[in-house]
Amino acid sequence: MAQQEQAPHHPVPPVHPVDEKPAVRRLVPAALQHIAAMYAGVVTPPLIIGQAVGLDTAGRTRLIAASLLIAGLATLLQTLGIRKFVGNRLPFVNAASSAGITPMLAIAETTAKGHQLPAIYGAVMCAGVFCLAIGPFFGKLLRFFPPLVTGIVITLIGVTLMPVPVGWAQGGDKQAADFGSMQNLALAGFTLLVVLLVQRFTKGFVKQIALLIGLVAGTLAAIPFGMASFDGLRSAPIAALPTPFSFGAPEFQPAAILSLCIVMLVLMTESSAGMLALGEICDRKTTGATITRGLRTDGIATLLGPVFGGLPTSAFAQNVGVVSLTRVRSRYVVALAGAVLLVLGAFPVLGAVVSLVPMPVLGGAGIVLFGSIAVSGIRTLSEAGLDDSSNIILVAVSLGAGIIPLAAPTFYSGFPAWAQTVLGSGISAGALVAVTLNLFFHHLGTRSSSRAAVLSAVTPGSGTQIP
């Protein structure tokens, strides 16, 4: 009997870890880790900006919901992608970045009441257009933003933001009778102590959510003393999509636009660094096309976000850390995290839960959060060749320029309004000086670095990302 011919066997090619679809029992806990790592960072910018422009509890709740919604959409767009147009298809989280907080606060301070958010949103939308315009060419500009420059900017972000949690720790409202009271300071200190204890005596997932545990513990401790208000939770709608331009139509002020475009350059650098880092962690090469698609997603989210109340969008470094720590490299895990953020944004009552947190509790946790941003910048600077005297001068002058608005808030009071907006932000002023001095010391009259050398300069371990 003739032996029956067997069909040729074609082995199924292995699925790359990035494209793996884990079982639900692994998918859900891994996604929750990403949510826990980023949640405080996502809600911090709208909380700060909402407080600065005088929004009531309902307004801050809407701002938080919009931030969560845009973060979810942007993260889904990055992880799943649309053809070869947008999305880097990596386990990459996009959300409102802390880098834009200080320039936006400067815009709020120099703009008439009632026009503050419209001016901020107009500048953010222009920053999104700016990102879309230069994104395809950004690889060639990276050499002007080496770790030396980004380290300065990130350090200044942490340092210039530190007065914010200090004010929160005192109560938040300088006009209140209990501002700076021992009760407020004790609550802030208790929250900080809980975060430190969790960091010291726990491991794994619990350690990763130390900030979240501190916020919950501080809020619970505040309830018996009548320091936690539930009014926002009672008045918040259970489900509602953000209304377009509910905070006013965007207004376009040249100085504000320039300030946010400078910040956008920093955000694009951070996103590029995050993509390069994930490429190495996930063993998937990050090409120029990958970076272009990723930055295009940043630009779209930043341009369209203000329509619903969103803020400038960029990479979240803590989530890069989660991927590195857990070795769960599936982009579908992060896509699920994005879907959860989308749901949180569509149900304002969930965002209102965050507004229950008393200001002193936010202050205690904020000291850790913003301090860690400065640490990231210092770590980057430590790897940026500070044994060179030119680099030491560059860092010294840039940090000095960035700290002037913090040390002497009225220093630029005699300058034109547009200059006050740009220079009144320590981040913008420090970034301008750092880029200018970097050009002076390392580019003018020297051979230009190749693109490959530039990309390798923004290494995954350089700490150029913001928590």
C-alpha cells in the first residue's frame, strides 16, 4: 500500500512579546499595575491648573475627567495604531505631562480672570500643531536636546513645581483662616509618612502604589476631623462625556504659544527617549518611522485634547519602568489600561473621588511626586559629562536662569508682557538658556553629530523621562 503523502508542515512563527495577547488572569492585573503607576500623575496637572484658575469642585472634576479621557484615547491610539499613520504599537502610555504645568501657571498669572483657561488651551492647541509639523523631522533636531539639556529642564520642572505641594500642605487657599495651621501640616506629614513606610516595608505591586496608598490613608484620616468634603461627589454626574469648549473658546496669545511650543520640544524629546527605551526593553527596534508615528499621536492628542479640556500629552516614564520591572511587554496590556482610563473619564463621578482628597493630603504626596521629577533630572545630569568645565558652566547658568522666577517672582516685572510669560516660567527660561549655551559650546564651529550618535545619546537609562 502506497504511503499516504503528508501535507508539508509549516511551523507557526512565534509571536513577538509586544504582540502577545496574555490570558485574562495575567492581562487584568498587569493593566491595573500600569493604572496604579500613572493615575496620580494623570490627575495632578488638571488638579494644579484647576486650582490656579479658581475652578470650583465641579470644574476641577470636569477637568480631571477630560484628562483621563484624553489619556485613554491617546494610549489606545499609541498601542493599537491606525495603519502606518499613527501609533508606535509599543506598550506606551500617553497622558497629560507635568512638564507643561509651570508655563501654564505663568500664563494663568499674566492673563485676566475668565480668560485663563482659553489662553492656555489656545497655546496647547498651537503646540499640538507645532508637534505635528516638526515631528517627521524631529530626529534631526534631537542633537540640540542631548541629556545635558533635558536633564536641566527636568530638574527645573521638579524644583519649580515644589512650591505647589508646599502650598497644598498648608491648606491650598492662602485666604483661608486655617492656612498653614498645625492641623493641615500634621495631615500632610502623616500622608508623607505613610508613603515612606509603604516604600520601606513593602514589595512588588504594593510598593508601586505607595502614593495611592498614602492618598487613601490621608483622606481617611481627614474624615473624622471634618477636613474631607463630599460635596463634589454628591453633585458629580454618574456618566457624562466632556462638552466641547465647556471652559470657553480658545484664545491665541503669541507669548503663551511660544512658551508651550518650547515645552512641546521637551515633551517630544521625552517621548522619543521613551520609545527608544521601550524598543530596547521589548527587543523591538525603534526606527525613525516608529518615532514619527509616536510623535504624530502626541501631536494629535495635544491638538484635539483642549477641545474637551485636555492638556499637553507625552510619554509616562513610570510606565516604561513598569514594563522593565515586570517584563510584561505586551502592548495589549497597556491598551487595556488605556480603555480603563477612557471609562474613568466617561464617568465623572469616578473623577470626583479624586477631588475628595484634601489639599494637605495632596501636599504630602506631592512632595514625593515632584521631588522624584527633580531626581530624574539630576540622574540624567550625572550621566551627561559634568567633568567637562563647559558643561558645568552650561548647567550652572541654565539652572540659575530657571530658578530666578522662583527666588525672585518680581524679577521680570519691568519686562513686556510677552517676555514675562516666557521668562516667568523657570522651565521656559532654563530651557532657552540651556539650548542656546549648548549651541554655543557644542555646535557653533564644531562638526555636527550624526543622527545615529544623537539617537544613542538619548539612552534608555538616561532618566530623561518625567514621572
